[in-house]
Amino acid sequence: MADTTGLPWLTIIGIGEDGWDGLSAAARRALETAVFVTGASRHLALLPGLRAECRPWPVPFEDGIAPLLDRRGQPTVMLASGDPFWFGAGANITRHLTNGEWMAYPGPSAFALAAARLGWPLHEIDCHGLHARPFAQLRPGMIPGRRAIALLRDGAAAAALAAWLREDGFGASELHVLEALGGPRERIRQCPAEGFALTDVAHPVAIGIAFAGEGATLPCAPGRPDDWFAHDGQISKHPIRALTLGALAPRPGETLWDIGTGSGSVAIEWLLCHPAMTALAFEADPARAARARTNAARIGVDRLVVIDGAAPDCLAGRTRPDAIFIGGGLSAAVLETIWALPGGKTRLVANAVTIESEALLADWHRRKGGTLLRFELAQAMPLGRRTAWRPAYPIVQWSVTL
């Protein structure tokens, strides 16, 4: 990251449980010439005596950023675990810096060490940093035969993870408990989640999970079954949801507004498309807004931001995102507000079920163009001793790019 104008003042060093012995020559030189070194107390304890002033990084993490930046211009080292830019502290620091201010020497990540010990192909494994995130982050990949590696905050979290897997129907999953990888305290043990009885798991700890059991598995394709979402009937049914996601055309890194989110199903499925997606869900009904938050948490999506409020008032002062879905509260005022907001190209999809809303979309389609579709679905249902088709309300969908 250095440029030709001078040397970086900050060096970020990824350190493992092998301490000084595992560092490169360049990382050692940075430590030997630094005037200030900071990092977790356990990282500092892995180093020999240094001439630099050494100070533990405070808790919470954010409290250490300003004091570190105050060292600008002085040779400074920040210690982090393994690879600082994979679920590590590196990006949290460099977002406050400009190119040329830092140099980084990453070490082997805990994921790489765990995969090497287990013989698992890392490119096929789901990797999760669960130090401060819910176990539900695992849910999209919880499929019998799949594997994951999770980094946990401590031994108690390992026991809690095993209990959570049991409660979710995955008690048969095999857990590989990997402690203090790469150092003299390294230890690896194995047990099923349903038989987890380890009480002396040491930090830092990683868990390799080979999923097994009869728990529910979340499908990969949009249009997940409706029973994944708690709702009061205000939900885009799964066939319509699949068609809606197709029209919204999600792309990595994009943001969605889900206006009148109801259960949050469309926004949640948008977020499930890629970990770099974001979404804001707007909902006037407090009970439905709370339900959308609960659905997102249960399915393992923690990037859904639910805004309590009715459109169009809750849209005032905002900049249009990449995509907008209107599933509830469709009105001319909402459409007019969206058109008046600043922003770049926005893909808009609106679904209507009433005659009045259909007429509104037909009028806007005539004025603004786009695509107008009508979906009519019917489901086979018992009728006496025979079977007949029960039609659902037809859906009119308008999609257009602003």
C-alpha cells in the first residue's frame, strides 16, 4: 500500500499462536523499529520484550481507533489475528486511512489453519466469523453433507453452538473443536453436537461443522416456501415472490427498498442472493415491522434495516437505491415521490392485486413505459372425492427503469 512519497507510518501485522517465530523478517523489522505497538493483550504476550511503547487495544474495539490515528506520523504497529482482512480488524482501520499510510503483513488465517488440519478444501467450505454475530448466519448453508468453519468468541460459545444445532434438528452434525491453532497449546477434538460435553474449550477457538440431521434446509433459489416466514397473510406468495425477484434482477453490492414489506419476505430473499447486498424495508404497521425483523434474524440475514413508517412520508430526503419493490401501500403519491427523488438508474417493480391498483399501474405504464404483466395462478385442492383448481387473486406486475 506504500507509495513513492514516503514510508507508511502504520504496519498491520497478522500474528498467530506461534508468536514471534511465525512472523516474517519484514514483520519483525517493523516491530523492532516501531515506537508504539498495540494489539490484544494475548497478542502482546506472544512477543519478546520490545523497545517500543506497548499498549493493549481497548474494549470495545471502536475506542482504540482514535488513539491509534493520533499516532499518525510515528512508526506504529497494530497486531491482529492471522489474516487481518478476513473477518479481522484490518478493514476497520484502513477505512480511516489513505493509500500510502499503511503496510500489512498478514499471517495464515484461522480458516486456513483449520482447513489444513481437517483436510477440507477451503474453497468449498462456508466460513463464518461468529464472535459477535448470531448462529443463524449458518442457516443458508445448513444442508446435510455441507461443511462450514466458524470462529467463536470463547469456549462457552462452542457449547451454545452445539445446543443451537441440536434445537434446530442438526444434532447429528459432527463438530471439530480446534483450539489455539498453530501454537504450543493447539488441540483438536471431535464430537457430535448432540453429545457435546466439552467444558474446557480454550480461546481462540474455531469449529469445523459437518452438517447432518433432519432439520429444515433453506432452498437456494428465490421463491422459498412461505412457511419460512411468519406472517399474518400479508406476504407475497412464493411463486409471485420468485417472479418478483426475477424482475428486480439483484446484483452483488446493490441496495433494495421494499416498500410495504409486510413479512419482509422479498427483502430477505433479496439479501439471500449475495452477502454484499443491502436492503431497507418500510412498514407502517409496527407488528408487521417487528415480524419482518424476526424473520430476518431467524433466517440468518442481519443486513435488513426495517424502517417504521408509511410511504411516501418515510421516503422524504432519501436518494433512490438500485432497486425498489412496492408490495403494499401502492398509490399515486408513492410513485410520484419515488420519481421526484434524486438518484441514478433504479429498477422499480410494483405488484397490484386490486382493480384500483391495477388501473393505477396501467396508467403509469402508459405514461412511463416498462413491462406490464398479469399472473394468474391456481392450486389443485380437494373437492369432495375429486380434485379441482382453486384460483388465487390475479397479480398485475409493472417493472420499469427510472
